[in-house]
Amino acid sequence: MKTSYRKLISLTFAFLIIASCNSKKSLDTFESSENITISNSTNNYYQNFVINKADDIFLEDLSKKAFKYFIEQSDPTTGLVLDRSPTNGGVSKTNIASSASTGFGLSAFCIGLERGWISKSEARKKVFTTLKFFAEKAPQEHGWFLHFMDKSTGARRWESEYSSIDTALFLAGVLTAKQYFKSDAEIVKLATTIYERVDFKWMLNAHPSLLSHGWTPEKGFIPYRWDTYSEHMILQMLAIGSPTNPIPSSAWNAWKRTEITYGNYNYINSGPLFTHQYSPSYIDFRHQKDNSSELKTDFFVNSIKATKAHKEFCLSLSKEFPAYSENIWGITASDSAKGYVAWGGPPLEPEIDGTVVPCAAGGSLMFTPDISIPALKEMKEKYGKTIYARYGFVDAFNPNNSWVGPDVIGIDVGITLLSAENLRTGNIWKWFMQNKEIPNAMKNVGLEKY
């Protein structure tokens, strides 16, 4: 993760689900349920949506492919998950893993076991291996983990920082696994050790409320702080809720909430679309009003607005980039023909070149299935021979000039998988929110159910 919206270099919606959606399914066969009705309704934003049989079959295939990434690209000794991989699952050129990808992997193993894509013994082994390595061997500083590590050894790579946001995304996976395997004393103990060891106060670096982006041995604390709306809400809830080293609940209201207006949408925004997706993929913000701010924001609705505004933004660029259309849209931090770019919009950024990033729509499945499912299905139908492969969609492609990215990126695969699962079952929300530290933190900062 990078300044206030960082993935760095190399680089529900309320729901009512028919029970059959939760049934176990093999990795090779899938029997679709009948229509699944999901309720998504504040002031016209939470509305009913029906996942029909064809949509559910598509989501099952997309999710299983995403799950396969975390199975195949996790190290059997360390549990670390590659930051990126060739789309065909070939050999990585760098063997670099990331703590954030590994956190998504822990959540993926829970999804896979619940859906019957993996045996209980295999899922348990994957989770246990990862937690034991991070609890006992992974390099850490005051409990904080490196952003990038060697997949096989955990050694520091690329002069990586001990990253606050990437540690937070890893911890989200740790706590999800802790609750899914809550009857397993060894897993619970390891997960608890990892979370309770993190010194959140230390990452404040003497500031009363704003956490640093990270720390390096060479330069100390990174000068940037989490001082505006971004993907950091998960970090703040973990820090405020910490049973051992909490930061003050007043920290929640210390960061700026800047509203923008695009078309008919007024919402808080300060970066690419992924900043609206990562925290709400774990924290159940549905029907929660933020009383700490005069804006009284429902952050779930905020993400709906951001996604719908973003689609309109992409369509506004269609004169310059004709491939942008009703169901071909989406720009968020990703690969491009010119390298990795932390782009998005609105507002317009000069780097935009007509590239489409599937995880923009994929990461918002839980918010806007009415526009995200048609987008992903049409991408597959029109361009699937070149962009839909072993792990689902490539990270990015440009239908305006036929460029197709050669890789998938773990966090982009991960957010698509978690968002699809929350849409279909709400399970990630359910498991993560069973950690009492999170609902307690939400209550203490002024979030109120309505």
C-alpha cells in the first residue's frame, strides 16, 4: 500500500440468502442454486437484488479460479502468498510474497473449506502453517510485518517497509481464520498471539492519533500518516480495538473526510476505487451511521456511491476511449502497458489510457451487483479468450489497443473473491465480525446501527 492509497510498486449490502448457496461444492462440479434474493436498501441504496442461476454459475467459476491462486501460490513451508503471478500460473520471476496477499489467502482458505473446494485437513494445514510462521519466524518490528518478503524464507525484499496497512490486511485474514477455526485451540492461540503482539501505539510515532504508513531500519518511520479517507479504516478498527496496545478511539475522527460530487453522487473520496473496497470487505458497515462526524456517513452506502460514480466517470471517457461502455468499465490501481499505476477517478487523471481493471467491478460485487455482475460477464464474453485464465481475470487489459497484462496480482484476486463471497453468503463479514474487538471498536468510535 502506498501514500494514502497504496498498493505500492510491482508492482450488504444486507443479504437474505437461500440456504442452498451455502452447500458444499466440489472443485470440479457445481450445481447452481435457484435464484438468490439479496436485500441491499438507505434511501434507495439498499435494494433487493436477485442473483439468478446464470449469475451464480458465473460467480462460482470466478471464485473457484481466484481460490486456486491462493492454493497454488502459497508456500508450503512459510504459508506466504506471492504478490503476483503469471496468469497461467507459471513460475514467478521474483518469488516475492506480500503480507496483504497472505492475509487474503487465509480468508480464501476459509471460503474454500466452507464451499467444499478443499478438505478440512488441507485447509487447516494451510492456515496453521501460515500462522505458526508469522507467530514464530517471520521478521517483525513491534509486531508489524514486512510489506514484501521472499516467499520461501520470509526474508526482507526490495528494502521493504514494515507496513501498517499491509499488516492490517494480514491481521484481517488472521482474525477471520481465528473465528472460522474457533474450535481449534492451536489456531486460536497463534492468531491471538499475532494480533495481541502488535504495538499500535508505537506506530503513532508520538502523534496523538494518526498512524504512520510504516517503518524501515534505514530511515525510521515513514513521514506519511493515515490522515484522510482511504483503505486504512481496517487498520484503525484493529488499532482502536486492540486488547493489548490500543490507540485512543478519538483517532477515528482525526482523519479528513473530503466529499466530492460527481453526477448525482455525493460521497467521501480520496483515491482509487480499491480504497472503498478493502475495509468494507471485512468490516460490516451495513446500516451503520458514523456519529463521530457531522456527515453521519454510512460507509457501505459510500462505497455504493463511489462505484456507481466511477462507472459514470468511465463512460464519460468513451469519446476518447471507445471501448469504455455500459458493461466495459473500471479503473483502479493496477498494471498497465507502462507499468504499475495507482490510478482511478473521478477526478480525471492524465495517466488514464483506456485500460480496464476487472477487480474494480469485482471488488464492488458486494456493493453493486446490479452493475458489477453484468460488467464482469461481458468482459469475459467479449475478451475471455485472452483475459480470463487460470486464476480468473488478468490484472488489467486495454481493449482500445489490445494490450493484455501478463500477470495477476494477489490482492486484486483476493478482493474479488471476498467481495463475491460477501455478496453470495456474507460469510467474510460474519466470521470477521465475530471478533469482539471489532464491534467494540465500532461502538466506541461512534458508529451506530440504524
